Amino acid sequence: KQEVTQIPAALSVPEGENLVLNCSFTDSAIYNLQWFRQDPGKGLTSLLLIQSSQREQTSGRLNASLDKSSGRSTLYIAASQPGDSATYLCAVRPRRETSGSRLTFGEGTQLTVNP
Amino acid sequence: EPEVTQTPSHQVTQMGQEVILRCVPISNHLYFYWYRQILGQKVEFLVSFYNNEISEKSEIFDDQFSVERPDGSNFTLKIRSTKLEDSAMYFCASSRTALKGGYTFGSGTRLTVV
């Protein structure tokens, strides 16, 4: 059964810092990995989607990498801003589930960027 | 940017009552999903739906739950007799393709069972 773990659980940084959030998964048989942002009491906003054949994806100040063989992904946030404060979730779409349609989520990293 | 719309945003119901949570997926998406997040816990898969039938469901999705696409735009989750432990945020999502496409999630319905 696929397990997804995110480290650290919480992170507090001063504005302007570059930071890295980590995601690991136990089964490398995946179709893709998606990073989401969740604001308190709100829905999930997709940030980046990386297919299993890709190594990284970039969107603005965000860069996500994927090392499928080692079961790891990182989300790099450059020049952090207070507006980046949120919980960041990673989710994998396992290849070995019955139809591959479900996502398996990590617990999330709660990020606080202080002005 | 196309959105997945969920209504209501918050619902309070008495234990044992039936609730229907509503979702309007993105119009050209073909695959629809429900997930839930109990406060402080991980987001969990409930069910996926394609071509007017359930394609996959989790162990959480028991006989108390059902899904329906009553018309060309709505996708609903019904809980027949709510329990206290059904209190959670319920998210609807859709995707254009089955396996390689990304998900788009709605903003969620917070269900509180009292």
C-alpha cells in the first residue's frame, strides 16, 4: 500500500528566504505526483503536476523535482512571501492500485512566512 | 480559469439525517471524484466516477454513501444516515483524463454532524 510522508510538518521562515519542502513515497510505481496548496478551511489549489517520466516542473517561484526511483519529491519556493503561508500537500497517483484513479496524500507541511 | 464548484460551503445536520453534497465539475472533464478530510487528518479518497458509474471506491465508501450524476452538469454525494464521524470537509474533484491528468479540486463542503 502506498504511503506518502511529508517533512517537515511545520516550517516558519522570515520573508525572502528560499525553502525546500520534502515529500517521500514508498512505492515508486506512480503515474504522477501533484503538489497542492491549502489555505485554512479552504480547498486544494493545484501548484504543479509532474509526470512519472519527468524530473522537474517550474511555475514562477516554484520548482518541483521528482526522483521516482528513490521515492522523493521536493518543492522549492524561492524568495518566500507572507502570502505563501499555507499548508502544502503532495499527492501521488499510484500505478498499482486497481484503476490508478485515486490520489494518496501526505499529511502536509504547514508553512508560515513572517514579514 | 475553469473551476469546480461545490455547494453548500457549510452544512450542519442532525445525526441520522440524510445529506446531499453538490458539485459542478469542469465542463470538459470526464472523471469525477470525492475526497474527504477529517479535521487534522490526511485527505482521503472516497470514490471515482466515470461514464455514469463508479470506477473505484475506498473502504470508507460503504453502503451509507452513494454518488450520482443526475444531469449533464451536477455530481452529488449522498450520505444516507449521517454519523458523528462523518463530520469532515468533503472535496469534489474532476480531471480530463484518467491517469495522467492533474486534478482540479473544489473549495469543499464542511459537514458538521451534531
